[in-house]
Amino acid sequence: MATIRRRPNGTYEIKVSCGYGVDGKQRNQYKSYKPEPGMTKRQIEKEMQRQAILFEEDCKRGQITAAVKFETFAEQWFEEYAKVNLRPTSYARMKQLTKRVYPAIGHKRLDKITARDIQKFITDMLTNGRNLNNGKPLSRKTAVHHLSFISDVFSYAVRMGMLCDNPCRRVFVPKQEQEEKQIYTIEQVKILYENLKSEPMKYQAYLLLSIYSGYRRSEMLGLEWKDIDFEHDLIHVRRTSQYTSEKGIYTDTTKTRKSKRVSKMPASIMNLLRQFKADQNEEARRLGTKWEDYDRLFTKWNGAPMNPQTPFEWLKGYCERIGIPFRNIHSLRHLHASLLIFEGVDVVAVSEDMGHSVVGTTLNLYSHMFQEAKARNCDAISNALSFTNEANTEEEKPAKDSYEDIYVNEDEQEEEQLGQVFGT
């Protein structure tokens, strides 16, 4: 039953007993009520009784149990939900987000946090936030990740009957101009290839296989020799290699169900892999019992799975040695996608090749590339109907500085602009 107490400042405290906890202590819920100015004593008493009944009913339904700080409940969410349902890498990334979220709203009660509080945090992060490592402004994607984490915690509270509403539903992330992905041009790829012979065999195989396959780094490092079908020139993606500070290097499933896929490889890549396997077998024989047989393609010196940071550090150093800009280890995957798109491969086939769960992901990531490739359709139509231009030329015989020359020059300029993607 609810009890009512009048405070010295004229407000009222409603207390409802919710039983006892496992520690034997009584659990109470409290609510404050402040009468409206001008209300009579009888009106206040009547309204207080109504508020007490409603509050008690809410407590019985479990709706009023959110008098807990956001940080405290978020840690419960990590233990009860995230650790059980999320991948270790996702769990680790969520933990990193708390560095900004807890100082902003961690001290506030879950039921007192409003959409405006969260909106202020998100907007301020985009306006004044800086990367903790390099001091650069934060991207919109970073803000989306933080909002998603906060929303996940509130959704869990709603699911557990602690709240009736998730305030994150009314929060929006301000838009930013999307930067075009930085990828290697064809000329830069030529330089990468021409200087590759002086590098260790495992890095030769890693670089070329990344470009030809478009595999994610975790998929590359998860490849085992049993996944390579030398007879039919096929490579099967069946697992990933991941790393967290808590677990170290471990094997995990692919990112999505469609990420499990089979890729056909050219003879040049398969021959390189044959040579790579022979060199690795020779090294294993040389090391003897020191070699750890994990059957992985890309390993440490002793056969153990390679650290995910190793390809990044090698490619960065390699680019510095040969004098080309270092883009990113993931840019090799973007390069693969761009080559498919500009060769006219349709979006569904590109999506399947990249291992995306839905076609929409491919369109969102590479929309500007598809638009540029589509712009080239105009040239294809003109080439197919070139006989019409020849007929008009014979009939009109325009002067040397006619509009035709102007159009040709504009077309050449457009081709040069589109060709900048590949450095042609």
C-alpha cells in the first residue's frame, strides 16, 4: 500500500513497498508530487490519492523501477545481454563507447534522461568532439555508434519493464557531407605490383589476394589451406580471425550468413598460392617442433595465426618505401569493388561478391561509383549509334571550330574526370 508524506517545502512524497531483495533489504519506490498553485486542500487530497493509486499500480506492473543511474544499468546490460548476444569484437567496441557516454549521462537516473539530454550530447560530440588518438573531428558514423549504444541500453530497460519509452527514438544525428572513399588508382596498383617481388612471400600473397578477392581483413586472416581448392581454382570463405584485448587472437564465424562464399580465382593467383604453400611447408620443416600447425595461410613466424594489425603495419611501411600514399588496409577491398563496378558488373553480383547481407549495403557504400559508371552509359550509346554521327557529318560538313569539336572536347574532359578514379 502507498504511503504519503508531506515535505516542509509543500511537496509530497509517495512511497510504495516493492517487497524484499535477495539481500533481505526492503525495496521501495518513491515519487514526488507538487500541487498546482491555487488548489484547495480538498483538491490536493483528492489528487494525491489518485496519484498514489496510479503509482502503486505502475509499481505492481513493474513499470516504475528505473530509479537507477544510467552507468549502473548499462553495466548490467553488458553482463546480462551484450556479453551473451554480441560478438566479442562488438562487445569490445561498445565498451570503448562508454568513455564518452558515461561522463555525459552516466550519472543521471535512467527515468530522468530525456531525448533533449541525448540530443545535446550527440550534437555536441559532432560539433566539439575530437578523436582521442589523433585529435581529428569526429565523423557522423561515430555519433551514430554512440546513439546506437545508448538506444540499446534503453531498449533493454523497456523490454525488462523498467521504462515505457525509449527517448532515443526522437533523437536525430545531424547530417554531414560524406567524404568519397580514398582508393588506390590503377597506376598506384602497378607500382605496388612492380616492387612486390622484394617483399616476403606471405605479404605478396596477401596484397594480391586482397585485390583479386575483395575479402575483409578478418576473412583473409581466417583462411586455411583446406579452404583452397587448387583443382578447381576456388577459395572458400568459412571463418574469420579476430582479436580483442581480453581474448587475444581467436577464430569466429563470418560477419553475416552471406559472407560465407566461394570465389573463383585466376591461374596467376593460384600459382602464387602454390608457391606460397611450398615456401611455408619448407619453413615448417626448418623450424621442426617450434612450428605450430594451425593450417592458416597467414601466420606469425612460428605458424600461429597472424595478428590483425600486422597487414596494416606492413602495407603502411611498404607504401612509404615505394613512395605512394598509404590509403588504408580496407581500401584494397574498396579497390576490388570499384574495379567490378566500372567493368559494368551489376549491383546484385557485386553485393554477392563482397559478401554483403543485403544489396542496400552495397548501394550505400558505393553509390557514387555506380553513378559514375552509369554516366559512362552515354558514351556506350554514342559508340553504338556512331553511324548517325557519320551521316550528319557528311551532310552538314561543319567548320573546323563547329559545335561538334566543342562536344568532342567536352566528352574528352568528362572521360578524363571519370578516369581519375583509376589514374588513366
